[in-house]
Amino acid sequence: MNDFNSRVIEEFRSNGGKVGGQFRGAPLLLLTSTGARTGQPRLTPVMYLDDGKRLYVFASKAGAPTNPDWYHNLVNHPQASVEVGEEQYEVIATVLTGAERDEIYQRQAALNPGFAEYQAKTTRTIPVVALERTG
């Protein structure tokens, strides 16, 4: 894990799920996925959208040409866990497609315009992953 993510995770856990800096006021969760190649737990801070039924995460990687590792982890091992605020629970991940993916991504981009910029920077369609609580 890089130093930046380590600092964000430490701040998140020390402040009941709140962080400052570039993430001040942004909805942020900690995602623990299982490494696609290693099978080891991987912890990543990720912005999310909550619709009251499911959480959605966006494999934007700031508009890079490839998907982030956590996305590949969830595709290979959809069982994961999240920390939202001070609550931790298990989830099952589902990659959204078609109109459902487009609608959720547009909602996120309207709330957080950086996501529109990320999509404009890349030729890939940025994946949207639904996280549904199981525990």
C-alpha cells in the first residue's frame, strides 16, 4: 500500500470515517477486497455513492487507461467488506452494465464533477460496481 493511501486510511479510522485534504466532505469508504493474484486482503480508500439500498464505487483511477487493482480483485472475488464511518460490514460486488451503469455514473458525475473529467480522459468505459450488504 502506498504512503498516500496509508495516511488516508489512518485519518479515516482516527476520525470516525472523516478525512481532510482533497477528500474533505467527500463520501469515502474503506474497501477490503481479496487480491486477484495473491488471495491476500487488500485495503483501499474509495469514493462512493449511496442510494439507500446499495453503495456504488467507481473504478476511475483518475482517468488512467487501466482499471485499478481493487476492481480486478472484486471481479475475481466479489465477496468483500467495507468500512463506512465507524461501521464495518460484508458486501457482495456486482459490476453494472448498460443503462444501469450509465445512470449511476451520471449521478456520480453530477455530484462530483471530477468523475466526468476522469471519463473524458480515458477511452475505456469506467466501471461502476454495486456493493450490496450481506452481513
